[in-house]
Amino acid sequence: MFDQILGLPAHPLIIHFAVVLTPLLVVIAAAYALLPRWRTHVTWAVVLLSLAAPAAVFAAKESGESLKSARFATADGELGARISTHQSFANPLLLSVLGLAVAALLLVYATHPARDSVGGDRFGRPVTLGLSALTLVLAGVAGYFVFQAGDSGARAVWGS
């Protein structure tokens, strides 16, 4: 399933979704946490990116494993080391993006008042502040790992 797209290796095509959607989730989730006035304008983006970014990272991880087993299973030396370095960022990136997505969705839920209430946060200000802080920390972690995965992947391909 994650081997090829129209006869081309899927990984180089799929990674672009992860490389675009993950930083977008990082920025939009951080903005949502830090800028309460923007929340009504970016809620839809937080929800959509929280669903799409983890799916894109998962697809990139799976397609990378397929590419490695199909074409680079016996790679050793410098190339093998660069591939291993790149691969070592896959699970931390997936887990951090999943964590960010869950935290961002919980923050959206917490900041939207229940239908029978008159404004304010659903669970109170301390919960919203805690979820905002967690979202910001996880945004930083996910941003770090998407950069490391992308940089190590480019170094594996281009040899720099």
C-alpha cells in the first residue's frame, strides 16, 4: 500500500504532506493556544490539521519503511548510517504529532462553551491554561522532530 504511486516510490511523494501539514499544525495550534481572539477564526484549521498531520506522518513513516526494505535493505557504510539516522526520527515525530493533535483537539473542546452556558471556558480557566501550555510544549517538540526528520532525510539523499 505504501510502496508505489503510479510506479514511483511513494515515500518521496508522501513526505511532502507531512513536511507541510506538521509545521502548519505547529503554528496554528500555537496561535490557538496563545491568541484567544483568533480562536474563532482558526478553530476549523486546528481541527482539520489535527486529523490530517498525524495521518500524513504515519503514511510517510510506513512508506519510508517500505522504501528502505525494497531498495536500501542492504545499505551500509555512510549511506546506511544516514538512513538509520533519518529513520530514528520517525517514531518520535509520529508520537509528538499525535500528542500535539490530541492536546490541540482537547484545547478546542475546552475553549468552546457548552450549549447551555453563557460563554467562558467549558472546564474553567486553569484547565484551559494547562491545555494551552501542553499544546505549546508539544508544538515545540513536534516542530523539533519534523525539522530533524526532514534535515536528516535531505542529508541521506543529498549526502551533505
